[in-house]
Amino acid sequence: MSEQATAARPYARAAFEVAVAGGAQQQWTDMLAFMEVVAGDPVMRALLDSPVLSRQQAADLFISVCEGQVSEQGANFIRLLAENARMHLLGEIAALYRQYRADAEGTVDAEVISASAVNEAQLASISTALKRRLGKEIRLASRIDSSLIGGAVIRAGDLVIDGSVRGRLDKLSAALAH
């Protein structure tokens, strides 16, 4: 587990608990996603890391950029992160929050990465198989990565199923190298 995940965990847990208590899980999901994008912007990152700005000024700047996209609780969350020099953890906090929410809702976000387009029937079949294996509702997304050559890679939480030609070639290459 990374140090960032360890540092981000209490903030993500607190955000999740506040969201649940207020029945605002989707609002917090959206706010944290927006904050994550803003914090990830290179110009904003440079400003937040600047020694010229105090922590309060950094929080105020961030809140002004997020105006209209965060609630008062969201603004207070930003102030707390800034006060504790944790603004750089927003990406990790958002990811952990999404995981807490998915766990609470009994869902798993899964992704099918394939060398070519996957049709709806194939996606439905994959979703059904994952639901049976994981015992949770599956939210499935797909994308194309032609570097896989053929086949697909399926990621669902910690589970990775690599059925790609590229993956098989990598395994064969590793076996021949030893």
C-alpha cells in the first residue's frame, strides 16, 4: 500500500461518512471528481505547491476555481486539506471515496480493454460472468487498445484477467528467458 493511500484514507473515509449521513453520495462523487481534475491541472499544481501562497490562500484560490461545483461542505473539506498540507492527495482521496461507495453499494467498476470493438452481447456475457464470480453488481466500461494485438484484458477491482495476445506473448517471452 502506498504512503499516499495511507495518508488519503482518513480523508476519503470522512468524506464518505459525511456524504452518507447527508444522503449526498452522488454529489460528493461529482465534487471529488471535479476537485481531482482541478488539482491535477499543471498550473493549479504549481500554484498549490508555491511557497508564496499560504495554506489559507491556496484553499481560497482552489475554492474560487471550483465555484459553483462544490457545496459549503466541499469547500470546508478543501480548507481542511489545505490546512493539513494534503491538497496533493485529492486524486487518491477521490479514488478511495469511489471504492468506499462501490463497496457500500455492492458494486464493482470493471473495464474491458480489447484489441477491437466488443459488441453489446459480449459485454453482457462478460458482465454476467463477473457478477457470478464476484457476487456483486458490475458497472462495465470498455475501450479499445490496439497494442493488445488480439483478445482482451478485463479489470475488476483487484482482479485482472489477461486474455490478450500481447499478454500471452509476454508470458511466453518470460518463460523462454528463464
